[in-house]
Amino acid sequence: MGFKVLKALAVLTVLLPTTAAAQSAPGESRSQVERLNAFADDLLAVVARWKASERVETSSRSGGYARMPGYFVEETFKDGASGRVLAKVRWIAEQPDTAHMIEVFLHDTTGKLVADYYVSYLVDHRNAPMHALVNLHATNGGLQAFRQFDIFGELLFERCQGTFAGDAVDLNIDAFDPSFSKSQLPAGLYAACFGALPDTPGAFAAPSEQFKSTDTQ
């Protein structure tokens, strides 16, 4: 018998843009704004290095949103040898040097996904990114899991899929859901899913430090 827990998803890797009228801009302190912007700049520095690498293949497409067709140009960066996606950046079409969304993927030497990073901005507010996230990934037997943090270390979301003790698992945990308790889960499942993942992003909150060893990971 499969086990499935569905909570309010906090996964933010596929986001539609919002306006300040629909969603308020980040009410952050000056130091938080500086840190958010530094995180975005750090990701763009990684992307810039890949742009200059002969080992990286680049492709692009035009795209947009409802009532905003053609709003962005999405550039995808792939490792030329393995075909792994290294990053995706959506540049504002009318401001081609200005990023609207940034995704960067960190793999280990075997090609396994270790972490991915996500930044997005409101379409009409660029004081700081609206979202700046670190997702840390792990596998354990038939289970694949990740934890999602904001760059200030707050745990937002946990996801685990696969099989455990012969049962199918599809576990989605909103860290802010007061109704959730680990006691709701079969014994050992939570540890099997998330035991190998850290409780904070730690050094992963500085993306460029994670990409220093090779041109592509």
C-alpha cells in the first residue's frame, strides 16, 4: 500500500510573475535586501563563467506570460559532454542584460544533483529578488528527497518520492503547516528520506564557492 501526504506546496521552481498590486514586494531590511541581491549576483557570476566556457552549450527561446507575451528570453546552459542542464536564465526581452529568473544546478562528480538555486523578481519591482531559494538533494535507496530553504536559513519545504519498505512514497511537507507531525509517518520513513540532508543550507548559501573546482559540475 502506498503512502502519500500532500501539503500546500512551497516548491517555487515554476513560478508565474506577479505584480506589486497582486503580491506585495519584499518588506526586507536594508541588510536583507543587500544579501538577496548579492545572492542573485553570485548566481549570475557562475552563469557568466559558463558563458565564457567552450565546454558549455547555450540555447535560447522567447517566452512570456498571460498578458505579457514575449516578456523574456530564456537562455539554457548545458554541459557539452554530458548534456546536463547547468543553468537557466530568463532575461527581460527589452532589457537583455537584466535577469528576471535564475536557476542554477550543482552536480557532484558522478553527475548526481546535489543542490539547485532559484531567484525570481516581480515584474515591476526590482529592489530585491522576490524569491531566493536553495534546494538540497539526496538519495537513499529507492528514495529521492530535497529540502528547500530561503537564503536566510529558514526551512520552507520538504519533498520525498520513491519506495520505502515496498510501499510507494510521495511526501510533501510544508514547514509552516502546524497540523503536520512526523508521528503521522510510518516508522523510519522521515529519517530515510531526509536523514542525509543538513538542517540549514550552510556553505551552500554561497553558490559561487560551490562551483570553483571545475568549469562545469
